[in-house]
Amino acid sequence: MTNISFETVIEVTYLVASALFILSLKWMSSPTTARRGIFAGEIGMLLAICGTLLHRGIVDYRTIAIALALGTIIGIPLGRVAMTAVPQRTALSHAFGALCVTLVGTTEYYINTPGAKSFAMAVLCVEVILGGLTITGSLMAAGKLQEILPQRPLTYKGQNLVNFALLGVAVVIAIILVMNPAHKELFPIMVAIAVAFGVLLVIPIGGADMPTVISLLNSYAGLSAAAMGFVVGNKLLIIAGALDGSSGMILSIVMSKAMNRSFTNVLFGAFGQVQPAAAAGQETRTTRSATADEAAAILAAANKVVIVPGYGMAVAQAQHKVRELYDALTKRGVDVKFAIHPVAGRMPGHMNVLLAEADIPYDRLADMEDINGDFPQTDVALVIGANDVTNPAAREDKGSPIYGMPILDVDKARTVMVIKRSMSPGFAGIDNPLYYMDRTLMLFGDAKGFVGNIVRELTGGGH
Amino acid sequence: MGLSLLDGLFIFMLAGFIGFEVIRRVTPLLHTPLMSLTNALDAIAVVGAIILVGERKSSLATILGSIAVVAATSNIVGGFLITDRMLRMFHTSRPAKKS
């Protein structure tokens, strides 16, 4: 065997791995084929890593083995976190991915500086800047999701100006480096600015905007990996990075459409700081409330019930009680469905995973477009821990900050029940007219406790 | 490894289009596992880090490269594990449920 054929073998493993990665994503299109998709991804990954180990320049296998083993030891607990912790785990893994890319980029710079062509240097700068800001941006997002950091947006005057100025400086340094890569003293400054920019970028973003931010960071992590592919001359990496980048981009688009907001608005708009003004003059409006046994009686008499879960359900860890409610109602012959708004929760698809974890069959989970036409024929819409995504003001009130955002039309159901801790407005601080409708019953209490009480009435009531 | 700028851009462009077309078809039901899967696949960056460590060109390359391998490997292992755990939970109501 000559060296040349080793190179060919490596390239062939990369070729096969690329095909398997694409198939892997293709099979994610349906829950029935998705697990095959993971298998394809795993085989592709294994092939590519084994192929890489044949690389003839490699002399130090021991350090590689230690690092791989250590990574595995850290990875296993990260794969075993609770389902409610998936958003912060995902943010953390964006940070890890970006860390790998940034470190490799930095090392490549110091090893290859003298001979760097200007294109290679430009891509390297893109790699390191995108990677650097993704590391800290994702860590900030993870911190907010884990509630180590405050979820409220932190804003100050001139914030956007400071951020843009910083990014501008990083870009200028990048241009200087492209023209003359030998300015070694500038490189660490550029990395430091990117890292600082990541922190500043996520500070003003509130919890409700996390689905978009996580998707956007996902996209950045992918694009920086693709840039690394250019730098190290690896086609497989370019492909994987492009796939990840486009995936994150699509999810970001879906998320911002679901909030009727643009990327720039999410990133620089600092939502959630809004009007205390709306509260005045509305004190006189009345709400109707009901107890658990009243709610149980109405639910038991219904033919069709749609449950609308939101982040509040996740916070209260109420998904298992909700499943008991689903079972109790289904046993009585009630048709129960779940309406999932795209931005319900803290990351794309968050509610689906929690409900699936609670053992609710996925054919009972419906997307917004599919379920909205059903609400007029729905006897009871039960809202658990969701607020803004059900706010009819988004449809009717041109003055509302969320006007134009697509919502679940729960107000069209014959009866609406809302489980809520108190009348305090939701995250965005926007008043919800849904709560004052004649057909709306407010069920005040903790989501888990209240649903549990309804279930007890339905099952233990003896009728 | 000889990879010209244009070759690279061709690959990037095609992969980007494939990504858009394939991922547009992913059901919103699976958006969370999709993100953890792409995250695991993206950690293929580990191959670049492995070569850096293995070539032992400088102690800087060994140290930074090793950290990079650790970070990427934990994404691979953790990402595939959690995606599999999530997908295992999705089931339909059709198969007769245990009574």
C-alpha cells in the first residue's frame, strides 16, 4: 500500500459519510424513519473518524485517544439530561461546537501564518469571528435558559451602537490581517472582540425570544464549521457545516415568522421591556373563574377538547399530569388534541418533545396551521401556561406590540379555559383580552396541581 | 489536501441548497431532535482537530487541538444519544396501547 492510496481511502470515507449525513437529515422528515436517520449519521461519523485516523501525517495516536475518551466521558451525561433541560443542553452544545472550530482556526493561524493566501486568511477570520461569538453567545443563552442568568433582557442606552462598533473593529482587524497576515499581535484582539461581542449580543435578548436565538446560533455554528472546512481543505466539513448552517437558518426563519418579527428585530429589538401604560383603565374588566370540579364537569361533557400547552407547562413540569388528563378524557370518549404553536417553549419543537416524553401519541399533536380551522368546532380549548400565542390582540388590535403575529385561535372555541397562576401579564407584559371574554373561565393555580385536581375529579368522582 | 477556492465554493453552494430542500421537509414535530442531530453531525469538525493533534507540529497545536477534540467528541456522543432518546419517545396511538 502506498501513501497515495491511503489518501484515496480517506476521501472515499468522506464521500460515503457525506451521503450518509444527507440521508440522515432526509430521514428526519418523518417520525417513522427518523431513527434510521440517526443510525446513518452515526455510521457516517464513525467512517469519517476512522478514515481520518489513516491520515499519514498523524504520529501521535495516544493524545488523540485520550482526547476522544475524555470527550466521550463528557458527552454521555450531556446525552442523558432531562427533557426539560434540552434547550440549555442544545445551547451548550452550540458553544462546544464553536469552541472546537475556533480553537482549530486559531491554531491554523499560528502554524501557517507566513504562507497564508489572502482568501484562506479571510475565511479563517470568518471562522474565528463567527466561532468566537457563538461560543459566548451560546453560553449566555444556556445560562439564561438554566436561569443562572436573569431571563429579562438587559438593555442600556446606545447598546446597539456599542455592539456594532465592536463588530466593526473586529471586521477592520480581519481586513488588516487579510492584507498582511503577519500582524500576529492583532489576531488575539480580534478573537477577544468576537468573544465579547457574543456576550453583548445575547444580553438584551429575553427568554421568549430564545427559540429564534438558539436557531440563529445553530446556524452560526454551522457556518463557522463550513469556514473551517475551507481553511483545512476538508470537503466533508464544508458539507456538514453547510447542512447545519441551512438547518439553523430555516429554523430561525420559521421562528421569526411565527412571531411576525425579523431577525434584526429579535437581535436588536429587546422585546419584553414594554408598556406599563396599558394597565391603566382596564381594572374594571371582569373575569370569570372556576374550580377544578367545575372545569372537570365541563371537560367531561365535551366532545372535542384542544389543549394548548406553553412554556408555563414546562416550568411547572405538568406534562405528565396533562397526559393523565388526556387518558382520563380519552377513556370517556372525548376527542383530545394538542395545538402546538411554533414558538411555544424555549426552542423549536420543545413542546412536542415534552409531550412525547409524557407518552402522548404524536398523531394527537397538531401544528398551528392544521388545528386553527378546528377551533370553531371545539367545545373546550384548555390553555396551559401559554399566553401571547393565544392573544387575540395579535389578530385584531393594530396598536398591540404583537399585532400580526400568527396565533392559535382559541378564542373561537365554545368555551375557553386558561390555567394561570394569577392575572399578571405574560412575559412580554402584554394584556390578553382572551381572559375577559364571556366564554373564558380562568382556572387560577399551579398548572401541575390544577390539572392533577381535574384528573382526580374525572377519575375518582365515581360517575 | 488540494482544494481550490472555487471547488470549495461549489461544494458549499450545492450542500447549502440540498440542506435547504431536505430540511424544509422536516416536520415541525421533530424540530428539537433535528437541532440536536445537526449539532452532532456538525461536530465532524473533530476530524480537523484530530489531524492537528496527531501531527504534533507544536505544543500549542497539541493543547488547543486536544481541547477541540474533547469538545467536538462530547457533541458527537451527547448529540446522538439525546436525539435517539427523544425519537424513541415519539409513538402513535395506533398500535393497541397496554391496558
